[in-house]
Amino acid sequence: MSDVIREIMFKYPGSIQVACHEHALQYIVDGQSKFIVTGSGSKSSHVKKRRLAKFAAGKHGFARIDAFANGELSVTFWVVDKKSPSGMK
């Protein structure tokens, strides 16, 4: 992730950056900023779960983001494969 984007996000606590069309699924929390990587449809790439990552998988899939009135956020990742073409949590 770009240092410029990270710097801007830190000025706005609670910010969420969503990156799509990547070849992995990731959920990263850095302070009050959240980073969601999703959209692995045609290819998948190995990904390491690093220090700030709450979740990381080199799988095909997508994420569902639910934002609640109290400010809480819920992220559910769905893995799509031959065994589960409609996806599984």
C-alpha cells in the first residue's frame, strides 16, 4: 500500500480502503484504519499473513462488508472453489 494513502487515512480515523481485482484476500488493521483486499476471481497468488493482517488467504473469493449504525464494521470473506461454487465463509 502506498505511504501517501496510509498518511491520508491516518488523518481520518476509521477510514477504510478497499482494493479490488487483486489475487488474494486480506484484512489489515493499522491503528484505526482498515484495509480490505478482495476480488480474487480468475487468479490467486500466495500471500503471507504479516504483522498487521487479521486475515490473509491466496484463494479465489470476495468480501462482504457490513457497517452498523453504532460505527462497528463486520467483514466476512467468502472463498469460492469447485467444491463451493456459490462460496463458503
